Amino acid sequence: MSFCDHCEGQRFDRAQVLRTLRATQRRLRKLEADARCSADETLTLAIEAVRALNIPHLEVFDDVVDGEIVH
């Protein structure tokens, strides 16, 4: 079983976002107790980290695909 290019790209993008969020989480955990962020600040940092990723939009126009494809 394989994934179409679009879905394979989405799986890669999802993994990239999760890695970035985990790195942000580790960075926030290392902060001193008096420097900890509020929930709003934490979410803002996470959103900024994801926005900084370079995730291209993938357009696929091939309608005919051989083999078993998961979409």
C-alpha cells in the first residue's frame, strides 16, 4: 500500500509540525519558574513556531494512478 503524493506530503508536514511543537515544549520546560509563560503566551509561541515552517502547498493533477493508493 502506498500514499498519493498529496497524502504523503500531508504526513510529512504533520510530522514536521509535531517536531516543531515538541521542540517548543522542551524549550518552554527549560525556562526558570519565574520566567514561565501563561497559557496564552505559550500558545502564541507555538503558533509562531509553526508559522515559521516552510510548508509548501502541493497540487497534484494526475488522475490516473496504478496500484493501491490510500487517499
